[in-house]
Amino acid sequence: MRALFAGLSSVLIGLAIFEVAMQPAESERLELGLIFAAMALLMGVVAIWLPRFSRSLRSIRITFGVLSIVSFLIVLFGIIAVAQSMFLEQHDAALLLVVLGFGLVAAFGFALSVSRPLTDDLERLAIAADQVASGQDRTMVPIDRVDEVGRLARSLDQMIARLDEADRERKADADARQAFFAAIGHDLRSPLASIQAAVEALQDGVASDTTRYLNSMEREIGVLSTLVDDVYLLARIESGAVDLDLTVVDLTELADESIEVVRPLADRRGVSICMESPHPVIVSGGVAALGRVLRNLLDNAVRHAPPGSTVVVEVGADGSPSVLITDDGPGFDPAFVGSAFDRFSRDDPARVRDHGGSGLGLAIASGFVTALEGEIWAEPGPGGKVGFRLPVPT
């Protein structure tokens, strides 16, 4: 359909120009119209045939050459037809054919020359695509064009950049997964070994104080239960399967309730907790989620605070609702701050369990705050300092 429209348009435009320029007689107008119609018919046939034929060619340069020759032959047909109607002398006709022959060679050479940069750039695209397909080191395509090939090259560059980023993320995920299994294996091994030792002592009858062994087993089972619950909760948070049950919450009141929950642990460690909040701070969040965030952060601060010190909880609403918890412990190592909220992350490289905990408390807190579209952060020591900020309720 497009070829037919282009042919009709070319005939009409040619006749219009001929009419304006030459003011022909009726016979000349009819004769030239027939010539234009024949040329348009040839153009239509070529427009249908050439795209199909070009798919079987091995190079675009050959396609350009064939296109230039066919286009020249169509024009040659028109010129010869017009020359015949003008009754050119034999000498003049021969001279015209010589000039047209030179034009044919020049057109073919010009087509090959002009197509060379295009084919070179397409070859670069093919090499880059082969590198992507074979998994080799990928580099950006060195093509600087503004046409369709240039846009294709930029799209390929963007794809390569996204693939590189995906590879980095995949490697990071693989490292994190390996660290996760190593950490959970470590945290499972210790209580299981303790329980196994206690069971063997009871079976062998060498346990002098049965109650003490049973209490030890109960504590270790509690550690295992907490670890399993935390792993399950974190998996649900990261998969988005946790229902936050959003409602209007007074963050100050919730912080006060969380302090009361953690206070027995603080009393056992000789740590006091105080809260600073000038007025109620209203947020939109889940009571259970925010309560878990506050308890996890408070638990972490109390476990690392030295005896006789004070953990301070500051609840404010300057700009947006926020909570800042500080303690007098050693604080976060600057090199550890960036991974403080990772799963099973601990500042102690030996992963000792002196402070207790599963290593998932900060990760769970971070997951809940992120799900509430908030921001959580930790600051390097000395002194532990961790806080979170929530969006302003609408």
C-alpha cells in the first residue's frame, strides 16, 4: 500500500513540475504521464522485491549497491524513454549513454563508500552482542551516531550496564546467602551442642544437678526458638508478606511501653533507661511493627551499654517523626556502620555470644522501617547511636 501511494505521488508531483516548467501540449502531457507511470510501476515492483531480496544478502553494503543500481536503472529507463520521444541523433544518444554509464559506476561506488561506516558500526554492535551472549567481559559500544544505529548502540550500552549491575547484585546476593547460611549454621550449632551435651550427661547418669541441666536445656531451646522465629519473620518482611495494619500511633507512648518491656533486662545488667520527649508524636504505622523496632533497638543498646550507664531514648518531630537511641558503649565501628542492618551482622568478627541475640534484631528493625517508608541509620562510635525516621502522617 505504501509503495502504491509513493508511486502515485511521484507521478502527480512529476506531472505538476512538468506542467509548471514546460507548459506542454496535450500529447506531450499524455506521453510523459505514461513514462512517469511506467517508472512508478517499476519503483513499486522494486519496493516490494528489494526488501525481501536483501534479507538473503550477506552484507548491507551489497544491499546499498543493488539499491543504487536499481534506482539508477529506473532513472535510465525514464531518460531513454524521454530521449526517444525527443528523437535525439545517434551521436547525442551515444554521448548520453556514456554519461549515464559513468553515473552508474559513480552511484555504485558512492553507495559502497557511504555504507562503509554503517556496516562497520553494525559489525561493532554484532561483536558487542556476541560478547554479551557468550558471557565475556562486556564493554560499551564505541559508536557515536544520532540515527537509528546510534539509538540501538545506546540501548545496547544501557543493557550492558544493567547486566553488569545485575551481575554485581547476583554476586552480592550469593555472598550474602553464603554468609547467611554460615551465620545461621553457627548460631544453630552452639545451642544444639549445648543441648546434646546436657542430654548425654543425663543419659549417662553423670549429671550431678539434674535441675541445672534441664534449665540449661530450656534456655538453649529458647534461643533456638527465638532464632527460628526471627528468621521466619525476616523472611516474611523481605517478601512483603507482613500485614503492617497501619493506624494512628503515638510514638512517644509506644516508646514508653517498649522501655517497660526491656527494663527487666536493663535492671539485670545495671543499666538505666530514660526517655526524652516534650510532647506526643503522632505517626501512621503498625503498632506491632513499631513496637518490635523499638524493642530491638533498645535491646541492642542495653546489651552493649556498660553497667551503671544510661540508655537515652529521644522521640522528636522536628521535620518528621523520629527516634534516636544512644548508649555509652563502644558504639559501631566506622567500617561496620554500612552493614549494621544486614542479616546476622555483628561487630564482633569472632561472633561471640556474650551479648546474646540472634544477629537479626537490627535487620528486622530495618525491614519494618523500610516497609513503613521510613529511614533507619547508625552512627559510628564512640557511643552507640542508632535512630529511625518516619514519614509525616497525612
